[in-house]
Amino acid sequence: MSDLPKCPQCASEFTYQDGALYVCPECAHEWSPQDAAEAGETRRVWRDANGNELHDGDSVTVIKDLKIKGSSAVVKVGTKVRNIRLTDGDHDIDCKIDGIGAMQLKSEFVKKA
């Protein structure tokens, strides 16, 4: 999933970055990242494994057994995680899991509950 903004002219989602500009291959419109930031187009959207949009405070379910680094514990498939907090970075979900504690998860390994 691309984090680039949609084209402001034709709303195409196939934009790409060329140097300091964003370019739309469908209508050939070019604009700067500052223009997109001013228009509020660069808001990050987090999605689960099924493509559903995630928000702070959502509940999610783990879809794969996840080994915890540095421990012998495992987060099992079907574990429900409540009240998530979304962050930027590689592991984009901060949460607390009952019996394990605070951890960070990747949104690709959860589905919205």
C-alpha cells in the first residue's frame, strides 16, 4: 500500500514521486509535497490484513501465531487485542495483550474485530 497522496486533479491513486515532485501518470499533473501537505492529502491510513481501515481505540484479532523476540512466549491466532494505538514506524500498533503486557504489532498480522 502506497503512502503517497492521490492526485488532486483526477483522484488517481497511482501517483509516484519524481525528485521533489509528485506525478500522476494518468493525467500528467505534477505537484509538490508542500502543496499536498497544505491540502491535508498526506494523512496516513492504517489498514489491517483484509484492507479495513484501522483507527485509535479499535479492537483487532491476531491472524497468525507471533513469536515474541527474546522470550519463549507466543501470541496465538485469535488473540483479541482491545484499545489499540496507531503509530508511525515498522511496528505500527501499540497495545497491551492480556498475560503478556505492552507490545507493538504490525498491522499486516491483525484483522479488525
